[in-house]
Amino acid sequence: MKYILILNGPNLNLLGQREPDIYGTATLCDIIASLGEAFPQTALRHVQSNHEGAVIDAIQQHGLDPDCLGIVLNAGAFTHYSYAIADAIAAVKAPVVEVHMSNVQAREEFRRRSVIAPVCRGSIAGFGADSYRLAVEAILRF
Ligand code: DQA
């Protein structure tokens, strides 16, 4: 069965309690549940890890699975410096859409650089939990 992977990196398990002024009050469970409601016809799988290697393993495993339509990736702070995650994205066939809840361009200098953006199909940032929904929509249109 075809599916889309929602892949979240470090500290995103703390959504809802983490800096709510920036990331809002919805938990990661809330966000995944509302994606399920928004896309009832689409199988969604979800992985979250605070560990770089586990994020890479998920990109490799799902990104090379012919049933995976695409990966919605919020790599958290790995976005800004993980060349290993960038290499994993470049190595797989499935399109990867970079997602951020906050508008990273409007924040600290270090967040304005994404080392994964050049190997992602596209990037969506600044729309809170809606960034995930927009990314799923983009993958469904590929
Ligand atoms: C984030 C932005 C990153 O800079 C930060 O490290 C995160 C969350 C976002 O969703 O806005 O953990 O990816």
C-alpha cells in the first residue's frame, strides 16, 4: 500500500510544551491526528527520533521503498548542519519535502541556512502545523 512518511527529528516530540509562543500548543500526536483527518484516503506513517542516525535510517528505509510516495521531513536543528542527512536524502528515490513550523528565515542567523534544502524537492516553513498539511498536499500532486 502506498504511503507518505511524516518524519520528525529532534525535540519535535516536545511540541505542545516546547516554546509554545514559537511552535504553538498542538502536540505532535495532535498534528499527526489532524493530518489523518485531512487526508482520510492517504496512508500516513510517522517516525520521530532525537537521533541523527535514526533519522538517516528512516530516510534510507522509506526513501528506497517503492511504496513510499514521499517523505515530509522536519529535521529540527539537524536542518542547519547535518550533511549526513543531506546525503541520505540525495541517495533515495522518494521526494523529500522540508518542513518547518516556524519561519526559519525570520529567526536567528543559524536557522537561515538549511544544508538539506538543496537536495529536497521543496521547502515549506512558517505555517505552524499547517506546514505539514501543505507538504502532504505537495507530495500528493507530484
Ligand atoms: C524547526 C526549526 C528549527 O530551526 C528548530 O531547530 C526546530 C524546529 C521548525 O519546525 O520550525 O527544532 O524545524
